[in-house]
Amino acid sequence: MWIFAINDFPDGCGYVVTINSKEYWEKSHSLDDSTPDEIYEQMDLIGLGELVENTWEPMQPMSREEAAELMEANGFERSTDMEEWLDGLSEGL
């Protein structure tokens, strides 16, 4: 099972989608730096391109809500816990 978070860029210009293995998140409360090839293929089909490890951005204009709906429709589970954690990290930027 994979989870995702949607967070704004610190400058407020857009958003990113971060993915993580649910098992890894529950064990370490951090991001895993390994992503299997099938996830890359799935994200491409959803319309998200990799920005940096585990972090994706829309390749075509879409709202945060549209991105969340596409992620959930493709079997990802939204994690507000991970969203809050990532927001806390970006506050210092």
C-alpha cells in the first residue's frame, strides 16, 4: 500500500504530491528513498512527473483536488499525517 500527501510549495506557487510506502511511514515516520518501477509507470499514467525522489508535480494543469482524486482512484491512500509532517519541514525554508 502506498500513501500520498499534497503540499504547497513554500513560495505558494503550486503544489507537489509526495508518495511513500505506508509500511515504511508507519515504521520510521520518514520518507523512503526507494521507489519501484511500477510506481513510476503509474504516476506517469496519472499525469504526474517526478520532481525529486518521492516528490511529483503535475505535467498538465490540474487542481489539488483533481490530483487527490486521481491518486485515490489509482489505489493510493491520502495521509494527512504525512502532509502535516511535510508542512512542518517546509516552515523553515
